[in-house]
Amino acid sequence: MNLFDLTGEVAVCIGAGGALAGAIAEGFAQAGAAVAVVDLRLEAAEARAHSITAQGGKAKAFQANAMEKESLQRAHDAIVAALGAPTILLNAAGGNDPKTTVTPDNPFEAIPFENWRRNFDLNLAAGALLPCQVFGPGMVARGKGSIINIASVSAHIPLSRVVSYSAAKAGVVSLTQFLAREWATKGVRVNSITPGFFPADQNRALLFNPDGSPTERTRAIWGHTPMNRFGEPRELVGAAIFLASRRASGFVTGADIRVDGGFLCQTI
């Protein structure tokens, strides 16, 4: 028996046009799942779906704005028609609004409330709440499903500067545990993954100088990470497949799996 075989599963991967969720979507496909690649940017979703099919997997791209419930519902209906009823949901929409970042020129008390609220809409509502409301009930009705929310190390120890993002991600962990309890007897498991630091296009300028050398923030991150490096997207795949597989993690719900190079273990 292969504990990590996802054959027959339909995995919805929201935000899979990006690097991290995209790597997980490819991992799901390699494990045998049919993958719905969902992203706000249809071209990014199509590129990821093409990459999966080029490797022999099954995937189809769908456009959706995860901040709008109606848009997610349309994607849900299209996915069911094209691939079948979803049994796995990966929620990876998110990001940080620069106007909520605390700096000497933008102290905490000056953060515009509309930007703070948008960060919560993006990371908590779009990143967990709305997709769970749209895709969760069908899983509950069928008595089968695994939901995986992407949290952050900043949900556990608020990082300097990114106060709104940290608070929203803490909400993702809390919502994960709430739904895990609510749906535990209904065949639906809800867990989260806490990534450490993984460079992506949106944060690369903060982590590396134009000449490719690490910035002071990167040196601080590495100094707080026992493995003394950043993570690579492929290193999230194993944890995601474990949580997606009923054979491998059938008694796991409400858990938060840290993939952080030891970041949250480090003190002094």
C-alpha cells in the first residue's frame, strides 16, 4: 500500500500560479491527483497546468479572484464539471501590502486602516475563509476531504515590520483549528503548513541586493534559521502530500506542520 498515492483525488490549488503553491500542485499531480490550478492570473494558472501536463500529469487551469465568493463559486462549478468533485483544497492566496509594513517613515500608528483591512481580506478571507466556505460544504456532504491552509512563521512569532500580515496569518492558524474541530466527525480534515522563508518574486528585492548579495534582512533571517539558508519550493511538497493523503494522515487534523529550517526553534 502506497501511503502517498493520490490517484482518484481532485486537488484544488488556489494561488498555484505562484512558486510555492505551484510546486505543491505539481507534487499532487505526480502523486496521481487531478489538479485544478486556480489563480487570479489566468496566464499563470495556464502555465502551471501546462507544466504539469507536460510531465504526464492531469491538470486544468481556472481563473478566480479568491477575495470574491461569487468568483470562487464559479470556479468551483467549473472544476466539478471538468475534473469531478474536489477532495483536496490547498489555500495559498496571500501577500503583504507594503503600506502596512512598519518603517521609520511609516510607524504602526500611521498604517492606513484600508490597507490593514485589505491585508486581512487577502491573507485571511481569500487565504482561508472564503475558499473553505465555497469548497468545504461539498466535502462535508460527501464525507471526504482534506483542506490545507498556508500559514507563516509570522503567525507564531510576529516578525518585525509586517504586523498586519502576521496578525492575518495568525488568524489562518486559528481558523484552521476551528474548522478542524467543526468537521472532524464529517470526514473532512483541516490542517495548515507553516513555511519558513522561501524567496519569491514578491520579496526578492528585500532579500537580495541588485548584485545578488544578501541584504541585511537576509543575514538576519539566516542567522535565526538553524539550517542557515532559505527553503526551496520543492521542500514543501512532502508535507502537503502527507496532509492530503487519507492513508498517511487520516488521524491528523488541526495540526500545523512547520517547514521552516528550524526558524521557530531558534532563541539565542
